[in-house]
Amino acid sequence: MTDQAPASQSHSHEPHAPAPVDHGPGHPWLTCLVPMLLFLVVGLLEPSKSGGGLGGSLGIPYERYPVIYAIRVAATLLLLVWAWPSLRGWLGRPTWWPPLVGLGLVVPWVVLATLQHQAGWVAGGTGRAAFNPFDSFGAGSMQLWAYLGLRGLGLVVLVPIIEELFLRGFLLRFVIDEHFWKVPFGILTAASAGACALYAAGSHPSEAVAAVGWFAIVSGIAAATRKPIDCILAHAATNLALGAYVLATGNWWLL
């Protein structure tokens, strides 16, 4: 016989430490901010029809837009692949309904953007390349299909990830606390809602009316599910439907 308590019971009265709350992702600046900055910086080289901007001043012809866009996509994708281990667990498991909401949101986006376009409510450049590959490549050519695949990859996969990481992963939390990784994803305040509206209008000047409403609704998805993946999938669904609409109608000014 011994008076010593079994090892399994020796610490039974010690308080349990609270489980750490992981608002993630790991390396928050790298994963939430840097991919968007890289995409924007390389995008400065994209030429426009008018020949303006940095691309025009460097003498890059408009016909070279697909090459610059390919570099833009490839560089950003490589960065995301490198950061993926930090992101994977934080994104969460998808909820079934946000992609359906995203698909439906393409209708008000197109209607409101068209009304704004027809009314001429855009001062200066729109920020859209409006590159029509059917004007540059032969119908059914390999170059055409390669470009459409590349453009689809950027529109439906890359942009939803990096823009949601930047806006709702970084910016909307940063205005609440500069240590934004400590703020739970999906928390909304008056300041973060205002930042979202300013970003929407500033980054989509040719669709500002539609963008303010669209980004507000997706912020509502973030608040409802608290999962970054749901915002990404809603964004991807809208972009997929928008891409299909542009292919069907030829309204390349929307892209």
C-alpha cells in the first residue's frame, strides 16, 4: 500500500489553461496584405487603350496586355502557394449558401454598373483594361483559348482569394485594431463598414454604386459565418457569372 495518489489523479485539481483562440492566419502580414500589393504593383505595368498610365509611359503597347497579365497572375500565384500552409487551416470549411448568394449578386452588379456606365458617372479612367481577346486572336485559336483560361484563372480563383484576404482579412480588422490578427474574422463596426464602402468605391470607380452594395453584402456573409472561405467562394461565384455574362454579350468594359 502507498499513500501516493495515482499519477492520473495527481493534477486533477489544477485549473485547465484556456484553449488559445486562433484568429489567424499565420504570418498575417504576408498572407493578407502582400499578395494584393504584389498584384496591384505588377498591374501598374498593364497598358491601356488610351496609352496612359505607367505602362503607356514605358512604351508597352496595348497588344502586350495578355503578357503583362500572365506575369501578374503567375507572380501572385507563386506567392499564394508559398503562403498556403499558413492559410489552409484558417480559411475554414465552406458553408453551402454563400456561393448561391454570390451567383445571384451578379444581376444587380451588371444592372447597376450598366446604368452608371450609360449615365457617364465615371471621371477619368475606369481602371479596367477592357481587353477583348476576340479582336486580337483568331476565333478558336490556341492563343484565344490560352488567354481565356488565364483570364478565368485570375478572375475566378486568384482575385477572390487575394481581395478577400486584403479587404476582410486585413483592412476591416486593421481599422479596429492595428494588431488585426487579434480581431476575430467577421467582426463589423461603423469604422470597418465605412472602410469597406470607401474601398469598394475607390477600387471599382466604373461600378462604384454596384460595388458598395456588393461588398456590404459579402461583409454580411463574413459576419454571419465567420469563415474567410465563404467570402472567397461568394466572390468567386459572382466573378464566374460575370465572366460568363461578358463572354455571352461582349461587354468587355466590365473586365
